[in-house]
Amino acid sequence: MCGIVGLFLKDKSLEPRLGELLTSMLITMTDRGPDSAGIAIYGGETQGRTKMTVQSDTPDVAFDGLDKALEKALGGSVSMRVKSTHAVLDIPAGTAANVRMLLTEMDRGIRMMSRGDSLEIYKEVGLPKDVAAQFDVSNMAGTHGIGHTRMATESAVTTMGAHPFNTGDDQCLVHNGSLSNHNSLRRKLRRDGIHIETENDTEVGAAYLTWQMQNGATLGDALKNSLDDLDGFFTFVVGTKDGFGVVRDPIACKPAVMAETDQYVAFGSEYRALVDLPGIETARVWEPEPATVYFWSHNPTSPTSAKAA
Amino acid sequence: MQTIDLSKIGLREMNKTLHAQAANTNQTTWEIVNPKGAHAIACGLDAPIEVTVKGSTGYYCAGMNQQATVNIKGSAGPGTAENMMSGKVFVDGDASQYAGATGHGGLLVIKGNASSRCGISMKGINIVVHGNIGHMSAFMGQSGNLVVCGDAGDALGDSCYEARLFVRGSVKSLGADCEEKEMRPEHLEILRDLLAEAGSDAKPEDFKRYGSARNLYNFDVDNAAAY
């Protein structure tokens, strides 16, 4: 099964409540998948800075003095917010690739969850309510976010197998369903030099989008092409710096419900996830069509044609 | 009228209360408030009662219904009125995938649109959709009538047996072994009755009838190599 939720805010006055609303939506979806949970929050960006969310199973050791060590190696200012097993590194813009290399060299057992100017991803094994509490998601503000609760089918229940998956700068993917050609596609993508860490099917879906965009496709094109190249069942929700997108495979047996008001656009695997949103009684509620790419964006210029960063 | 607040007594207690109603019950009208998209609301009813759900429902509302009338004053999730035997189910909004699946009897009316696989493997149920229906509807439909006042999606009536399919609007594509058929007076009569019962003012003459071309019924020795 798996449960997906997404919330894109149009009304700025709701932004301080983004984490709280998403958490409540995700907890409602717990019985669609209790294995692991994750949330991607777009909390806004700072000029000249970018962010990297990292994870460690031994945060006390791994994150100890990490900011100072990176600062020294990088020669630019680095600040760090530690949240349980995760840490958000605030680094100078344009240094993400360098920081990633330094983290590998330091060999502290640190894994990268996300990179981007606005995006932060928090995910761990456990129930949505526990994972949300672990990272204090309820108190996070932002413009939009997506969440996932997993019922594992294709690979192990681990932090790295949890969703959302970071696909490119400020981009992430969550998935309900299962891909059946992930093994052959993984081999093909690895031959083309795409880094794929686990045996998870969704990670291959995420890597596929990355690969498409590296080869010049827009995110909208990459999603359209996924309908031809990915074999299996999927409802995907993708997060971008400016908004989010939804696409379902042509068979569309994985459920999806959307709601829109003047204040927000919301996505849920089921209507249950949406019932506590403000003004839901009068919202336009509908089911997204199969094999159709949908996008909502804060950026008035077409988000589907925007090239990947 | 009896009112049940689902947020107070919970799903099992609510369904238990409705199941306890016998054929000769005096409590014939029920209202369920705060459904909040919950699953399996008013499932397995077997008494001539009328249940009105004040809001939208989740999976399998009014599944396996016998005798009862269930009104959903909102939209309905997947599998609504699945395997209905008799009775009536009215959905004011839209219905998600496989509404009325495998239904043996009774009437399902959807005032909005129905999603994919509406009436899949229907076995005698009558379904009237005021709006459109999605792809693969009436797949392997065996008997009963599916009436669509709007348009039908891809692969309508794929591999169907003797279910009758009536569509007023366009059909995106017909499924394997489904074809347009002649509309005879007896079909117009069936359609007139169903539309009236479903509260639709659509004219029977505006519909086209589709059904099985009956080529998939039997093993054809010429196809032996395909297996």
C-alpha cells in the first residue's frame, strides 16, 4: 500500500502551520504503511546559501564538530542544526558537490538525505507519529511539503529505503506502488554513471528522473517519459523548489485524491487524510486522471518547462 | 430518525447497531454524522432501512448491501456498493474506482462522475452514473445494466459477457470483444425505468447501447497456437 500526502500553500498565513497540517495528514495514513515515514519540507531559502540534510545512526559522534571541520576544509562559513539523527548543514551556495566529497572523505558514516536551497528531508524507520515527533515536524513552517508512510514490498525497511527520495537539487519523490523493471533499469542507469545506493525500486524511479533531467529533459518531460519507461504501479508525487507535481500510471489502481481551495492544494492517498484541513467542506475535491501530469507552482512562469538546476 | 455520530461510537459499534436491525424494525431511518472518509461505513446491511451518511466516505461504503437504501451526501471512496445483492445506494458526489464491482443486484446511482473500473465484473446490479466513467468500466461484466449519462473512458466493456452498457456521450475506446449494438424497444424501456429511478431527465433515445460481440465466449481451435 503506502500512504502519500502533500500540501501546497497558496495562503501565506497558513505557512507557519505547514508542519502541523502535514503531520496530522500523514498520521491519518499510518495504517496504509507502518514501516517507515518521511517528510520533505520546503522552508524557504537564504540568498547566497544552500542546504544539505544529512543523517547518521550515531549522531553524537558523527555530527560532533562537523560544522567546524567543514568550515576549515571549505574555507567558507558553515552552520549546523542537529535534529535527532539528522542535521541540516547551511553552506555557501555552489559548494554542495564539494561538501558531499568532503563528507565521504571524512568517513564518519554520514548519509545524505537531501540537498537544495529550500528543501529539507527527514525520514526514519517507525510510525509517522513517532518520526514526526522525533524531528519536531509539527513546528516547522514552509511553503509546501510532502510526506510518505511506507509498507515495504520491494526492499528492506531501512532509513535509506524510506521516502521521500532526493532526485536533484530541491527535488524529491514519493511513491505508492511497485516498479517491476527496477533491476534492469538500475543496471542501465548505473552504466550511465548514476549513483544508486540501495535495492529499492523507488530509488530507481528517483534516479531515472535525475538521469532524464541530466540529459536535458524538464521535470514535466521526465515525468511524461516515466509513463513509457517505468513498468509497474505508481502514484508519484514530486516536490520542486516552487511547488509539487502528481502523476499516476495508466492503470491507476493506486489511489489518489486532491482538494483545492483558495488557500491550498492538497494531495492524499485517501480522502481521510484531508478531512481536517481548513475549509475542506467547501473545497473542490477530485481524483487525478491516469497518465496525466499535474503541477502546481508558486512561480508564475511555467514550472513544467523549467530546467532542472 | 436515529442519529449515529461516528466520531463518538466508532465504526464497529455503528455497523453492529445497523446489523441489529431486523426486517420488522421500527427504526427505519438512520443518519450517520462525521463520517470523515472512514472505511466500510454501512457495510453488510440486511434490513429494509434507510441510512444517510452526512459527508464523504472511504473504501467499501455500503458493500454487500441487501435490502437497505444508503444515501451518501458527499463523495465515495474505492469499492462503493461492492458486491451489492439488493437495495439502493445513492452517491451525491463522485465515486472512486470500482464502484458497484461484482454487484449481483440492486441499484447504484452516482450523481457525479465515477472513476476507473466502474461495474467491473457486474453480475446483475444496475448502475446509473449521471456524469462520466473512467477506463476499464464493466470489465468482464456478466449481467445487469450500466447507464452513463456522460462519457466513458478507455476499454469500455472489455471481455464482457451479457451486461448491457448504455452511454449517452462519447466512448474513448471499446475494450476487447465489446461492440455497439442495436437499441431495440425493450432496451429503451429498461433505460427509461432506470433513468426515472435514478432521478435523471436524460432521454433514452439519446443513448447508444454496447455489449459483447460474443467472440471470446468459447475456445476457438484456430487460436490454439496463441496459448
